[in-house]
Amino acid sequence: MSDFTVELKIAEKGEVKTVRDEAVRYLGYKKVTPDENILNLIGECETELLNAVQARVCYARTDIKFLGENVVDIGFGEVHSKNLYKHLQGCHGVILFAATIGIGVDRLIAKYNRIKPVKGVILDALGSSAIEYWCDVAELKITADEEKHCSRFSAGYGDFSLEHQRDFVRCLDVMRKLGITLSDSLLMTPTKSVTAVIGLGGNARTCGNKCMSCNNRNCIYRE
Amino acid sequence: MNILEKIKNSITYFDGGMGTMLQERGLAPGELPELWNISHRDVIIDIHRQYYASGCNILKANTFGANRLKFPNLEEIITAAIDNAKEARSEFDGDRYIAYDIGSLGKMLKPLGDLDFEDAVSLFADGIKIAVKCGVDLILIETMNDSYETKAAVLAAKENSDLPIFVTCVYDENAKLMTGADPAAMVAMLEGLGVDAVGMNCSLGPEQMVKIVPKIVSEASIPVIVNPNAGLPKSVNGKTVYDVDAEMFSNIMVDIVNEGAAIIGGCCGTTPEFIRKTVEKTKDLPFKLPEKKNHTVVSSYTHAVKIGHVPILIGERINPTGKSKFKEALRENNLDYILNEGITQQDAGADILDVNVGLPEIDEVQMMINVVTELQAVSDLPLQLDTVDPVAMEKSMRIYNGKPLVNSVNGKPESMNAIFPLVKKYGGVVIALTIGKKGIPETAEGRYEIAKNIIEEAERYGIDRCQIVVDPLAMTISSDTTSANVTLDSIKIIEERLGVHTSLGISNISFGLPNRDFVTSTFFAIAMQNGLDCAIMNPFSFEMMKIYHCYKALKNMDENCVEYINYASDITAQSVTTNTAKTSDNSTDTADPLKHAIIKGLKEKAGAIAAQLVKEVDPLVVVNEQIIPALDTVGKGFEEKTVFLPQLLMSADAAKAAFESVKAALSNTDQPSKGTIILATVKGDIHDIGKNIVKVLLSNYGFDVIDLGKDVPPEAVRDCAVENNIKLVGLSALMTTTVPSMEETIKLLREAGLDTKVVVGGAVLTQEYADMIGADYYAKDAMETVRYAEEIFG
């Protein structure tokens, strides 16, 4: 197998932003603009959140082996997943990817959750938008030299079992590099963290609309 | 020479990286290096040998990731690792030591994660007991990025061995741990716990670390350890390359020694070559240990607070004495109220929060644990643990994430016998009250004598006098007008003759007088002038904060008067805002101003209008004709998707403020509750935002909510339901992985034979899931839960 190097990058100033439209959508607004009171509150939360952010990403390139129908090895050993298998068709390698915006955001959310729930809810939504933004920025940087690559595919998508969170955590040494830990029920802390696999080359499957390509048709956030 | 003598006499060398060397020998990504202790014994012994040959003194046994979570055969793994190290050592003479190496468990502790503090202690203890049996020279706790987990590991080491304890943490380029602590906070906590050497490793290369060394050396009184990486790893042509080579590394290690590091070595990416060059270049450098600092310092999980420079404000409001609302909150287990007192004091300028939750009718030990745990989730201020119950004191010192201020010890032998062993074990600065066997002496000399005795007794326990802050007791001048003078004289002579710092529970001075703040704040000013270092005080008192800011500005403790200007400008701004608010109040006058304020989510306004209304109208009429209809309007809007979640919560907040005004007027004719509901986020799930929203709304609609919190075991829900004869339980789960605990909880409730209804909700829940696990109702949002509750209790 090829050498396996886990590289680490720390976000530079301006690389992490909140995305207000996304956050507003997470808050349940569908094509409605919140009133001024709420917008002011969102503005307040944005400032507090960005002050609490400590964003990092780590990643490693590795080989891919198609071991049989719907069975693929991306450095974890056998992964049985029709969806992942399909997503990575034709790829010559993958990037294993993990990113976080840090535990400070969790503390901030926990604090307001107890004393001012409306800010807790808004910060939670803004935090989700910020980790997505940071993942996009980091992915772009990491794949800058790649000709073609697929969009991020995470454990828990389709039939790619959430159990594989343990593999990401182990292989990328994310505890040491990013401070990400896994609970018994496979939840990551810091909450605003993402692990994913990015296929290199191949069909360069990038979903035009991440939301609509998801199998969960009952999701309340579906656009 | 034993290791403790060695580190005090010359530079001591750790070995370098293990994982990276194993990868070169074929360790696969994600493969556990500790397995190689058994499967590739020769490789491990060879690497150890190379390190000893390069001149290192301390080998890290290959046990970094060895814990019961990863290895069911823990004893076999650790024994093999230590045997391998011993085998390598057998060929070398001189000062060669073996460290039992402890890394993070890879789990976040509660409340942010799901690992209980005591479970963490016991996981660490398992490995330590085995290592002690095998025979090692020291315990190294390394690569820690959380102060709380570090404390758990140190306690496990102290409780299961007499071995020296070394601790190194991972700092980022801003000199912070990933969970927020700075070097001053870590040094305070770890020296308090009595570790033998402290420092940093991993994460950064030597050139970044050299800048952080002075930050540790300037705080520490014990030897400082620095074990950097070989810079950052990069993949070049498919090979892992670190960006600092042995030559560069060893050059910078010279600077690191010159900055005051006494124990050095390497971490990821370093090899025997790095250590050999480092030993060569540094072995003849002048050896220096950090000076003894005599700092009086407490810490939280982010920062340290030093006593003895500028006056320190200790917020006194988390205390039921004389506060009926606070007592009620304690009796009702209303932690939100208590937490709010903490956060608002922090916002008002407190440096430390006093925590006193003693009330005869409650379980103080459990309450102390709960409040300290929860406070640390919402505030990063150091805490002053204030209890007369030694069990509550021990439990709270143990679970405190940092080095606490301990309130208090006094000159009676039984008090010192109870408190000093705790301070010795857990670390802490202790407030010493000048109360002796015969009570409080009437003279300053008498109080000085008691302080002196306390300090001498502390020193017999091995507690340095800089860990004692003397409180010579302020007593009201309304019963004895000489009492202020005695206290002020005591401060002076105690500081001069004993060289310790002082604190006062300052508000006592004015007890029984009108406009107490006038007297208290004036006394505060004189006391500070006499040398007072800390005041336990009310940070909401305008007079006190005014005196505090003025004093600092006048005494050259506020550079360019920046703090004073900010403070004083704010005061003007506040009065201006009040005026504007009043005008806008009038401009938005409507037929139903309270209803309007609630719908708009204007909290202060809703509270104020309700307070005014209940003076003229029957409080129940205000509830039924204003508050409830307003809530209904918002609730309906939410259901019809014209009002959204943030607005719903803001209105809930405003309604709550209005209810509180009404409640104050109702005091005697208690409003009947509509019913009591249990809410819990199920076992395994640590995300409770959704559950909290439901709680806010249910309370708004007049239901009593027993909030069991998050990660709640099924048995706890059942027991609570049985005990309180509960008709409705609400359960929340975020992930598919925690739905089984939801199912288990429902099963237990059914088995208990209760006719309890169960409503479930949460991100992954659907009607199908709800049916499958036997829930009575699936609520897709908070309003649906309210509607269902109304149906059940209707």
C-alpha cells in the first residue's frame, strides 16, 4: 500500500464564516425573511460564534480497492455499502477527511441553551452553516491539485454505516489532531465536526444539490 | 539516582516518537501500536535500544493508547510493553528510567461528552495498577488536550501509586489546549494536584514551542518538560516527511533549554537521531530549574486568576441566605435560575463565583455536585466552593475542573483536620477564617494569632502559605462601631507579618443599616487601601462596582484608565437607553400592550407591563385574557408556518417574564399546575436543544416539568415516573443510534405497570419509528407536544 500521511491544517483568518441564509433555513424559515428582532439576534450570535471558532482539518490520501459488488476498501478494511460503492465508481484513490470548528462553539451553545434558548437555537444553526462552509473551503484547498474529485460522502449517508465513524477517528488520529472524540452512540464532540471520504478521479460525482440528492425524503430541512 | 533527584540536578532526556518509527517498520494506518508489544516484540525492543543508545534517560513504554476501552487484554498488553522496555534497559548503565505512558482515552468527559469523570478515573486506574505491579519509575500523562481528563488521570495516578507523575499537554499556536486552558491554568491545577513535572508535547514543532516555554516557566515552580514534534507531517511523493530535521530540531532545543526547560525529548516524527543531536548540543548548557513562584492562584478550565495584584471580586449571589427566590430554586431543583445568577455576575464583572447551595431540607452534596458541574458548562470563571459539609467539599473539589478557591477553614482543629487533607490531595487556595476555639477575637492581634496558627498547621500538612488567604472577618458596625477598625487593622498586620493575602465577606459590615451599599462600598475602599486582596461581594451593586473601578484607576491598576472609561461611559449609555426605551414604549402603545409585547417577544417590556397590570387587574385575568391568548396566537402561527422557531422562543421568554410578574402578585394563592411531565434526552444522546425548547413551551403553558437532562438512563426515567406518579413522559433522541435506548425506556415504563403516556420527538424520529418502539405519540415539533399534553391533561 502507499504511504499514509495524515496532514493537518489550521484555518486562517476569514476561512470560517457563518452562512446566514443556510442558518435561517435550518431554523425552519422557508422562503421567509425573519423579522428585524430576530435578524439583530442572529447578528449578535454571528459575532459571538466567530469569536469561539477554532477550525482545523486533517486528511490523508489513500488507495481504493473495489473488493466485490458493493464492497470497497478505502483504508478501513471492507466497507459494505451500495451507496458508497456507487459514489466512488471509477475513482483511483480517496482522501479521508475530518474537520471541526472546535469545542468553543459547543460551550457557547450549551451556555445559551440554559439561559436563553432562542440564542442556543440560532447558534446551533449558525454553527452548522459554519462547519459546512469550512468543509467547503478546506476541501477546495486540499483538492486544488486534483483533476477531478467527488463530493464529500460521510458515514451515515445512505447505507454507509455510521459505525465507520470509528474508522475515521482511528485512521486520521482525529483525537490528537483535531480534538474530536466519539461517544458510545457515535456522536462526535465537538458537535460541529464532519468526517467524510472524497473520491479522486473517476466519475467526479458531485451532486448539484446536496440536499435533494439525499435519500431522506421526510427530512424537515429538505428544500 | 532516582528520577526525582535526577530531574533536579541535570537536564533529563526523554526518548522521541514511537508511532512514526513503527509506521516505517510496517504498522498499518489505524492499527493499534500497542498490539506490537506482543506481535513484534523485537521491533519494539530495538527502537527502545536505539533511544537509550542515543542518550535518552527516560523511555516511554509503548502504552500510550492502552486502556480498557480499546484492549480487553489490558494486563497482557501493558505487561508486555514494560517487559520490552526493561529488556532494552538491561543493556545500558547510568540513569535510565521507564515511564508508564498514558494518553487520552479518546472520549470527551461530561457535560460536553458522554464519559463520566469517575469512569475516566477508573479507566486510567486500571492501567496504572498493572504498571505499578510491573514496576516502572514514573507515570507520564501526555498529549492531553483537556484539563478535565488530565485531572482524572492525575487523580488515578495519585490514588493507585506513589510514583512520580509527569504531565505534558498539547498547546496550539495561541498557547491554548483544544478545550481552552492556557499554561497558567494548567500549571495552577497540576501543581495543586502535586505533580512532579509539567510541560507540553506533540502538535507543534520546536520553533512554535519555544515561544510557549516562557509562558510555562513563568508560572511553574517544578521542572518543565518540552517534547516537540519534528514539525508538521507532509506527504511528499507518497512519503511522510516532517518539515524539521534532526539538525534544525536540536538547534532549537538549545533555545528551549535556555528558556528554562529542564526535561526534553521528542514526539511524533522524531527519531533516535533527533535525540542524539539534542543531547550532544544541550548536555553542557547551564542547568536551571524554575524559581519557586509563591503565586496565590486559582483556575478554571480556561484561565487562572492570581490573587495579590489587583483586587479580586468574588460574586456572592449563588447563596440562599436571605433570598427566598433562591431557596425556592434549590427546593425545586431549578438549576437554570442558579446558573443565571452565575452568568449575570460574570457579565457584571465578577472574577470568581462563590457557590453556596446549603439548605437544610435538600441533599447538599448532590446539589453541590450538580451546580458545580452545570456552572462549569456555562461559565469559565474559577469557582469558590463554599460549604461547611466536608463531604460536599470533597466531592465538589474532586469534580471541579481546575484549582478551586476553598471556602473555608478556621482555627479550630476539627476544621483544619477536615479541610487540609483535601487541599493537599486536590489542590486549592483556602480561605482561612480567624475563628478559634473561643470564637472570633475582638482584637486584631487575636485574629493575627489565629491566622498564624492556621498557616503553621497548613505547613505541617505540606501546604504552602501562599495557598492560604486569610479572612479576618467583617462584622457589622451596627452592633459595634469599633468592628470595622479591628478588621482593617487585622488586614494590615496579617499581610505584613505573615506575608499572605486577605479576603473579606464584605457585605456583613453594614448588616442592619439602611442603604447598606453606602457603608459597604466605603468600607471596601478603605479595606483595599489597607491591602485587601479579595472581596466576596455583590457585583450587581452599583456602589460597589463604582468604588472598585475608581479605586483601580486611582491606584495605577488600570492602564490609561481604559477599564474605568469603559465602565463609566457605559453608565451614561445605560441611562440614555432607558430614556429611549421609554419613548418607544409609548409609541408602540396598543389596546393590549401585554399581548403585543409577548407576541413581539419583548421580554423586559412584557415583564414590566404585567407588573403594572396586576396592580389594577386580578392576576388570573391577566393570565387568561392576555398571556395565554398571546401565546396561543404565536403557537397557532407556528403551526401555520407564519411564525418560526426563534420567534416562538422569544415570545416564550417574554411570556415567562410576564408570568413571573404575575406570580409575584399571586404569592399566596398559588396557581394550580396543569400537570407534571417528565422530559429527558435518552441515554447515549448528549444533544438537548430540542428537549429544552419543549421544556420552555410546556412551562409556558402552565405545566410543571421535571427535566432529567440528557444522556438519561432508562431506569432513571422509570424511577422518577413511579415516584411522582407521572401521566406523561416526553423523550427526545437525535440519532438513530440512540433510538434503541428510547425503546428500552418505554419498555421499562410499561413493565412498571404505569398508565403513563409517552410522547417522543427528535431529528431522526418519524411516525413509523414511534410506532415501532411503542410510543403513544410522535410530536414533530414542540407545539405538537404542548397540544398533546393539553389533550392528556385536558
